[in-house]
Amino acid sequence: MLTLIILAGLGLRCWGIGYGLPHIYFTDEAAVINQALSMGYTHSLKPSNFNYPTGLQYVLGFFFAAFYLLSLFLGPIQSAHDFAISILRDPSPVYL
């Protein structure tokens, strides 16, 4: 029974994972993601504020750096400028 409940919860979570994208309806997510991206942009490990847990921002920064490097090596991104423009055009990959 517990397995069915967990699978149902996972199914519902996966079904609604892209709700509202590419538009951003929840400002908390945008604040944390933008701060993690800005730490990568400024090449600094110091967050601009401490309103949210810094460990989360470091983990997100690691994943965004891995996403950037993967995009750089696979070809759709040619530079950091292209990466920033792609996020501004459609932030869905970063949020997912």
C-alpha cells in the first residue's frame, strides 16, 4: 500500500513538473535560482543575500555549472553569453 501511495505521489509530481513554464509564477524559486546564477556570473561563492539557505544555492550553482558545461560540449551553447541569452529566452531547462 505504501508503494502505491509513493508511486501515485511520484506520478502526480512528474505530471505537474512543468506547470506554467516558461513563465515564472512563484517568486521564491526565481529568487533562489537567480542568486545561484549570479554567483556563477560573478565567479564568487558569496551569495548577495542570505534570505535563503546558502547550501541550496551552492548545490544549484553546481548543477547549473554542470548544465552549462554539458551544453558547451554538446554544441547548442558556444559561450557564456549564449547561455545567458538562452536562459532569458526560455528558463524552462534551468527550472526543470
